[in-house]
Amino acid sequence: MGRGYFRGAIGVAVAMAVATWVVAAAYHLPVRDPDGVSVPTWVRLPVIVLAAVLLDVVARWAAYIRTTPRPGAWAALRTVVRARWTREQVWFTLSGLVAWYVAYVAFRNLKGYLPFVNDRLWDTELHRMDRLLWLGHDPAVVLHHVLGTSWAAWLLSGVYVLWIGLVPAALAVALVWTRRSITGALYVTAVSFNWLLGVAVYYLVPSLGPIYSRPQEFTGLPRTFNTAVQDLLLDDRVAVLADAWDTRAVQTVAAFASLHVAITVTTCLVMELLRLPRWVRLTGWAFAALTCLSTVYLGWHFFVDVLGGFAVGTLSLVLAAWTTGHPLRRRDRTWSLGEARAREEEQVRS
């Protein structure tokens, strides 16, 4: 598309869409909008991107009016929109959004088909590996003893749920605020590869996760909004397994590897490549550490799922660099957010 920014993401989207159609046809399963019970994803994602566009334009419009003598409000707005949102930029944003969305919908459906295709569960083996790595102890139990089961449960529940907003927000930044650039395409493509590799590993090593396979280890935790989500996902799985055509629910239970960890690691690595300000990078890695901690503490994943997430997130970035032509070299110095944005625009103009 254009300079070929999203050829990798489009390839992933097409491959996953074909796989979804093949599995659905072979096992007589429906293709669902994974988030259509509340607000459909095809509505929510464009709204998020549109909000990012409006924020971008309004901020620059206000700055233009302040620095330009008597520009006229509407004339200034037209100038900003024409400068920022050329035909090429619109095409870049839309093509990236569509490629990502198709891969995401295919991922959610393929994940939902998993128990119909491969009902062999590896939770026992993953638990044994956890105990081996933790010298005979259960990681979640150790964390409960060290951190307690009161304030830590609420804090880590908030971290885990906050992640849900990370992906669409980062997507908006990559497609809108970094402008038409190879770095923005790198990130969108890397997340698409996360979906592809993640669902492939799900099919190779199906598992439920500790909260469903060893619920007794988590009975001491208080009920939080995280608990409500876990209950909801279990109810959805039961409904889908009972009759996939008789429910709008989508089965989303799968543990190995942790894509929460994978996508967070991918995001942090991209920030390192950009040499964003130190406080931004440290914040990103701190959030990644809390995500790893929360996913084990709350029982979503085994510790080995976290290690698998690191591998998936790193490999996804390498594959994205290969398909986009990004050199995967860090910038020679740390740039401010304003300098990074200006550099992206300079690359587009050249």
C-alpha cells in the first residue's frame, strides 16, 4: 500500500482471514464480531482513531492561530487539515487500520474455535514447569504471600484491565500522531504478527490458565472487577461449547503464551528503537513488569506463559522489521517527543 508500508500486515490479515474461513467451514462454526455484544469493533476502532485525528488537528489549529497574525479561524483550520491530512496520510491510516482490524477479528475467532479443534489441555505440564522454575513452589501462591491479598489484588486488577486500552491507544498513535512513517507501520505490523504467532501457539499448546485449572489457589483473593471478567469468560466458554450457533458469545480462554505480555514487550521495544525520552521508556517497562506480575498473581497465566509472551513479542517485532524494511537500529541519541514527531514528518516529505 503506497510505499508498501503495510504489506506485512496485509499478508498476515489475509492469511488469518483464510484460516478463519477454513476452520469455520471444516468444523461448522460461526464467524463472529468478537466485541459486537456491546459496541462493535468496526465502530469503536474508527471512533478512537477519529478522536485521535481531532485531537491532533485541534491542537495544531490552536497553535497555528496563536502564532500566525490574523489567520482567520476557518482559514487556519483548512490550512492545518490540508497540511496534516493529505491523501497519502489518509490512505496510510485507513489501510493500516483495516489490516490490523481484519487480523484482530480473525485472531479472536480462531481463538474461539480452539476447543473444537484441539481439546488436549497442557495445564498440568505447564504447572510442573512453573514449579520446576520456582524451585518447587507455585508462583501465584508465592506472590500472594509476598504481596498479600488485599490492596495488591485491586492494584494488579486495575493494571490488567488498563491494558485493554493500551492497544487501541497505541494504534492511534502509530497511525495518526507519528504520521505516515515506517516506524508507525512497524508497530502496527508487529501487533498483527503478535496475533498470528499467538494463535499459532494457542493451537500447539492449548491451556486454560491457573484460575480455571487450579482455582483453589485463588480463593483467598477478594472479588474485584477482574474476578467478574474471569467469571464472564468462563460463562462464555461454557455457552459456546454447549452450542456455538445458539449464542453471540465468543470463547476467549487460552493461556500459553500471554499476549498481554507479548504486545506490551513489543510496544516497549519500539519505544527503545525510537529512543523516546527516558521517563517514557521507563514508564513503559514499569507497566510491562506490572503486567507480568498481575497476569501470574491473578491466575490468568502460568509463569512460563509470561516467558512465552516475551518470545512472541520479540519475534513479532523482528518479523515486522523484515516485512516493512525497518533496520531495527536505535537512534543515536534520545529525542524529545517533539523532535521525534518533527523527524517523522521530515522523512515523509523527503
